[in-house]
Amino acid sequence: YDLDIFIDGLNIFAAPGVVLQEARILEGFDNPIPSCILKLSVPLGWINQRSIVDGTKIRFDIKSTAYKIRESLYFRLFDINELSLEQTYCMVELNGVLDFHPGYRFYNQFNMAGTSSDVFSEVAKSFNLASEIDPTNDYQLWASAENNLYKHLDYVAKFGWFDETSAMIWAFDRHK
């Protein structure tokens, strides 16, 4: 396998003084939107010269000729943790979330009267997501109030209804 990681368009393996300590991509039911964690040792000047703020693009390029894999995964930075400062280097932890939408949306974007499956279908259509959504029979007003998209989807899944033998979950995989 070959791996390249880009932060704000810069390949971290080509950046002088940057040392990768850990890179993880998290995906699963306990993590409904895929995320990434990067732990890096970077020169102090590198942080000042880069635009590392919420929303900074992170890209993983994974390649394997033996397994015929060529995949790019796109994330956006949502949290920066400074771990420690040592003379001219800083240990940082960068946390990213799957980059599935072009920008921030208004809180009440997905208020609607309909079924919970209608809400999920509307979200999938808005962000060009592939969707496998089972129809439900729980027509009501789904109001997101001031909740962000993730909290609204959690709310809809919690109170959505198909029948007494089913449970509702939602998740994106890394392919959206």
C-alpha cells in the first residue's frame, strides 16, 4: 500500500520537519459519519504558515497496485488539539469529519412534514448521497429547531417508526 496525506493541499510526507505519529480513519455504527485522527509533530513555523483552521481540507490517498486500489478520502478539520510544545516543534492532534457537503447550512434546512424516511431521503438528495432508505409510516412534523444536521438525524432516527419489531439507524460510509 502507498499512503499520502494532504492537509490544506500540502503532502505531509513531503513537508520538511513534519513527522506522522498516527493516522486513523474511523467508520462504523458508533461513528455515524466517518472521521479521521492525525497525530503529528510539526515545526512551529509550519503551523503559522498553513491555514489549519476548522474546515481545512484533509485528503487521504490510498493506493495498491497488488490489490488494484486507488482511493481518495476527503475530510474537513473540525477539532485541533495541541498535545505538547517542545522547543521548536509542536505535537498536534487533528480530527476531521467526512467532507460530504460544500459548506455550512442553516440549522432549519430540513424541517418538514412527512415521514422519517422522507427526511433522510431529502438529506441524501441535497448532498448527492447514495441512499438505501426503507419507507416508514410515521407521518408528522420533523422540526430541527436549532439542532445541527447530525443532531437532527439522530433525533429523527430516535423517534422514527416502522413497526414494533424494528429499530432505526443512520450512518454514512466513507463513500458517502
